[in-house]
Amino acid sequence: MEFLLASALGVVTACGVYLVLRGRTFPVVLGLSLLGYAANVFIFAMGRLATGAPPVITPEATVYADPLPQALVLTAIVIGFGMTGFVVELALRARHETGSDHVDGAEPQRNGERAL
């Protein structure tokens, strides 16, 4: 199971990095979201989840669930949602101001064409 989780995290992270390096704003936003999701799953998996274990340490409990990774991931999800909304708004504003959705604000030049 660890290999499957590590492989899935690697694929999601690789897809996120690929999309962040694209030239348009929409794939960049999707890539940032994928990187955020991969980080959340990584933090959640590092918490060593235990099935049926109490979240609070008691004298008779030998195994307990650590609530800290769950709280961190919940906070990261809320912050990631807010940041995604902010980045989408920035992308829409940049599209309105520049007339292009390219991350540099200008379309790449093709051979033989002059810049405006």
C-alpha cells in the first residue's frame, strides 16, 4: 500500500509541476491546485493513521490517532481554496488588462512575425 500511495503522490506531483510550467494561466492554476493536493495527501499520510484508534491518549490506549496532521490538512484545504480563488481572479484580471491569457502577458512570437 505504501508503494501505491508513493506512486500516486509522485504522479500527482509530476502532473502539477508539468502544468505549472505551461505558458497559459489556466494550466498554471490547475498545476498549483494539484501541487497543493499532493502536499495535503503527503501530510495526511505522514500522520500514520490508525483505524479505530482514539484521538486522545488514555492510560489504557496503546495506539492512538494523531489529530495534528488532520488539523493541518484541514487548514491547508481552506487556505488552498482561498488562494485558488485569488489566483483565478488575478488570471482573469490579467486577461482583461493584457488581452492574452499567456503568463507573460504576450503571445509567443512565431517565425517571421513581428511583435506589436
